[in-house]
Amino acid sequence: MCTDIFSKAPVSGSAKGPDGWFTVHEVHIGYDHPFRAPLEHAVTVDFVDGASRHRVAVELSLEAAREVATRLLHTIEQAEAYERTVAA
């Protein structure tokens, strides 16, 4: 059964695909049947260049997605603290 859990947001960044680096303009995040991961459902994260439709896709278990989210937030907190010290 499809979950219909999906969201997207504009982002600014770069990703590396099979043809090299490209600009990323959107991120698509969902929870549904994966294409490749050996899971019933997966958290999917696609970084997309809207113009050329280049993309980098990741399919994660719930546990792996939570770990990535936790470490991402921790890294952001450290980066913000660093930026505050540099600006001071």
C-alpha cells in the first residue's frame, strides 16, 4: 500500500552524479516503497536539479534516516557555533 507521505522544498547546493557535479534546486523527501533498497518501505531523499532532472537518490531504513537526521542537526549546531565565534 502506498503511503502518500511526500514533501519537497527548494534548496541551494550541489550534488555529484554519474556525469559529474550539478546544481541542486529541490529536495524531495518521502516514505514509500523503495525502488532498490531491500525494505518494505523506505525514507527516500532525492536531490534534484529541476531544469535537467539530474538527481541523486537515497533510500534509507527508518533507523538509518533517524541517525542521518540526528547527525545532520548536530553538525548544523556545531557549524552555527563556529560561525558565531568567527563573526565575533
